[in-house]
Amino acid sequence: MDYFQKFEVKKSDSKSDEFVLFLHFNENITEFADELGKERNVRTDIVTSARQILKERYPRLKVTMVKVLLGGIVVASIPLTVNTASAAEPNGSNSSTTQQSEASSTTYLVKVGDTLWSISNKFNTSVEQIKKVNNLSSDTVSVNQRLLIPQKTHTVVAGDTLWSIASKYGTSVSALRSANNLTSDIVSLGQTLLVPSVNTSTSIQPSNSSNDAQSAATTTHTVTSGETLWSIATRYGTSVTTLRTANNLSSDVLSIGQKLMVPAGTPVQPTTSVQTSASTHTVSSGDTLWSIATQYGISVSALKAANQLTSDILSIGQTLTIPANNTGNTSQPTANEKAPTTNPTTHTVALGDTLWSIASRYGTSVSVLKNANNLPSDILSLGQTITIPSSNSETRQEPTVEQERATFIYSVRSGDTLSVIAKRFGVTVDSIRSANQLRSDILSIGQALTIPDGINAPAQTGANTITYITHTVKSGDTMWDLSVRYGIPQSELLRANNLTSNSMLSIGQKLTIPVHNVAVKPVVSEKHGEYLDWWTEAQYVFTIGKIVKVTDLDTGKSFYIKRNIGANHADSETVTTNDSNIAKSIWGGYSWKPRAVVLEIDGRKIAASMSFMPHEREYITNNGITGHFDVYFGNSTRHVDGKADASHQAQVERAAGIR
């Protein structure tokens, strides 16, 4: 394939004897960095081609750098310096580290033209992992140097299951369990898994117990507002249990946009049919005897009798026996069934309690509780005593009269923990972690959390919402171009359509496009900006390609920048030389020091933190700087290690007026 259209050589600078080779590439070649990457072998080919050109055309020139241009924009800079020293083992190697790495690594002998980047892509690992197992302090490698190559790894993201990961890498669930010493199929967000190598000549079936024989007919379903495991199971003619097993779900809580694997199976009867054989049900958050009885088409009294229950109180994780229903009469599973006669009792309000959760626990309704306690609102106080009345004369009410569930954004307050928040809104901690892609349980005041399918949504000036539109693929469309056009990360667009970076698009193909509508948050003062979480809000407001005005909080000076890339934070560049000069006057030149700034984006003021040290890739030329700089928002992380930067976070909070 002809990657480039022309090439030219220029001096690095007027005082140096070093030169730079510029390769002008065809417009249809995609980006080469990991954040944009498609073609894994392109960079290696570039180096090989560059060396061939230099050998034939410029054998006497000292060329130390190759710069790749696409549409006139520098998209990659590749050093050509090669250390010709003897191929020794990396200095300072630690024997224990080496032994540990050998057990899960292969070896590779560095060839001419190799870089850590090209080697990492060849073996589907990362530069950081290769450096770690070889104790390398720099990215320089020598010809004939022996490197340990770690096994392929996978970092668990929202929606991943062992089954889907095994399918992605062409291995089996049992192999994944064995390689990672797993005792169950439960995986955690951010967990790193070793992916064992497989014999590619053997067809490997994903092993997931009873689902193995059904894998060929598996389909994918994207959860929409109002859907439950029961409604999805009914739609596809399968069972709730099968869905839980196929997706390794530990609860019945779903998130809007979540991908579910729907294996083929024996169609279950619709909700109007009867339960003809005994089964079991594990109680999850939000379950009541009424909802379980309705789900299985039986009565509450039958459910209580089968489990010898003396009250309507259930515990999360409790296993219930679901009796067979041989009456054939399911028109009234429990709609008019009265709750058992009990004497009035009391409940002392604890942290996380709501009227809805108390009503569910005692098998009554919110309206009954409010009437019995003369409550003018749904607000409760810690330690408050609530009377739980008997229900001799009260008929059981449908859940629809209770508070509706919805997906909304909650801003973390002092004293909040994931457990407290989960109880407050009637969801699980795991569902919050998954919906927000949390890598730890540490929260910060003002942090915006998506609460999936929760109750008691707090009063807000407006809640974030996600809607979906459809795009029909046209000639020339790429996933990267579409992600930029619609202002969403490429990785999210791929997930929404169950695609990978290697998937091919077809003209006429229908793509689902998530649209994030980020609500306007209150600001502390005219000087400050809205505090937006990077992962759920800011990246959808400050989208790639957008030009915005930046005002330094302390000096009041302003200039303009453009976001060009960045997954963990916004990699940006000044628009003009004048903008660069203003930034230099604020930072006193180039500096990694973060400063509190406010960005004006589409009429909104957003709190951020910015450093002004241009580095690496650049997209804007003739603006007085070479490279891009970093702009952080709430909970942004570093690219190098994916961890939060405390100094940047502090400046974001200053810009929001909350520190």
C-alpha cells in the first residue's frame, strides 16, 4: 500500500547538523496514536520506508526524526536515533522482577527499525508494560537487545463479562479463570486480566456452562429507558436467569445504554402464562414479595407458603423457592391480594432510608406510610420513628403508584459514600461503579455521579440525559470522523454499536449515536465556572475540534484554545501566536504548573485547570508553540498512568469556587 504522497528533508534548526524527514501521507490513512489508532503495523512500515528513502536518497545526511503529516497536520513524530551499543541486558535489572516476568512473558530480539511503540503493538501490549518488566528507564532500545514481552492483558470496562472478553480474544471462559486464578465469573471495573495465548488452529468455544451450545445464536441488546431483565427476557423468548448467567450479573439493576448478551434458548412464557415447575430466585435490591410474585405469575401467599415466611421482609441475596403454578389462572397473580393482617409496628429511620425503601421492606405503600404518620412530604430525619400500620382493610397496590425510577445525575455532598448514595436512591454500589466507570470508591465533593434507574431523584436545575439518534453510514465515513462530528469518544461509539477498532463499516449501515445532554450547573459567582465531571459531562461539552475562550482565574487574562485530542483529559493548543504569547505571560514562559482557569463554551462557563508545557503531537502550525498542552476538569486523569492528578484537581475546584 502506498502510504505517502511525497517526502522532503529539512534541517532541525539553522545551528544543527541534524535533519528531519517529512512524510506527507494520503488523506485516507488514519491516525497512528493509541487514542486514534487503527493500523497496528503502519508505524513499523513508516520507519522501514523512511530508512529506505534515506539510504537511497540521503545517505550522508544525519536524519534523526521522521515527522508524519496528514492533510498538512503533524500527526506523529518518530525518532530515528539507534543505540548501536552491544546488546546487553537492561542495566539494573532486578532478578525477582525478571523471574516473575519470565513466567508470563515471551522474549523478543530487537531488530533494526524497532521502537518500543512498534514492538508493543506487534504483541498487543503497551510501552509501559514492556518498560516495567524490563526495568527500562527510557524508550531507547538497541539492535539485538533481548526484551521480555508480557502476556496480552485486558482492562475490564463497563459492560464486560468473562464471556464477552473470552469471545473478543478468541479464548474460553475457563482459560481466563485459570490464567487469573478466578474462583467466580465476577469481574470488577478497571481489573486487569491476563489473556492466555491460544492455539489458533483450534476453534475455541466460549465456555459458559449451559450457554456454550447457544453461543452461535447470541445477539446483543442495548438497554433503553424503562427496560428490566424481565421485559428483555420476554422480548427475546428467554429467561431472566439465562440473561443473568450469560452476562455475569450480580443484580437485576440495569443501566441505560448497557450492552447485554442475549443467548438463544427455549422461549419462556409471556407474563400471562403460568409457572409450571419450581425454581429459585435470588433477592436483589428493590425486590419485594409482590414484584417477585408478579414476575413469576404466582401469588404472594403461595410464595410465602413455599418459603415458610412469617413476614414480608426480604434480605438482599436471600434465595426464594418459586413454586409451580398449576391453576392456570394468572389474571390476578396478586393485584387484589391483601397483605397479611399484622399489628401496627414501628421503624426507626436509619442512614439511607427512604419512604419507598421502608414501604417495600414492610410490604406496604408510600401513601399508606404518609397517611399513618401525617407526613406532608417524603423527607425523613435520622432517628425518626415511623409507624408501620396493619393492612387489614388495605388492598395491595401496583408498583406504578410508587415513586418512578429514572437515570439522573447526583452531585456528591460532604459525608457521602457509594454505599450511602446507593441506599438513598435504591440502587446497588456496583451499578453506580459501572455507570460511572469508577476505578475506586473514593469520592470528591462536587463530583457528578450518574445514578442508573434510581428513585428519589433530587430536585435539580436540570438533569443530565442521554438520548440516541441513528446515523446511516455514507461513503468515506470512519468511526473517528463520526466520533468527532457527534462529539463523543470513539471508544464509546464503538461500544454503543458492539464494534471494535478493527471493525469495517458498510455503506448504508445503521449506527446508534449516544447524545449526552449535560445540564447546566449552578455557579458560586460570576467569576467562577460550573464544576463538571470529565467522564460524564465535560468531555461532551468541550468536544474535539471546539475553539473556546480561556480566562485565567488569578490574572483575568484571556486567550483562545482548541481541543484536538485527549481521552483522559483535553489535549489542546493555542489558536494563534498572539494566544500563545498571552499564555506565556501568564505562566512566565512554558510550565507544567497547573492554574485555575474558566472556559467559555457555548455560552457556559466551565471550571478547569491548565498547564502550559507544549509537548508531543501537534495539529496547529504557526501558532508560536510546538505540541499540545493539558486541560483538566473534575476527575480527569493522566494519560501516562490513568491516575488522578491532585494538583490539577485542586485548581479545578478553585476555578469552581468550591475550594
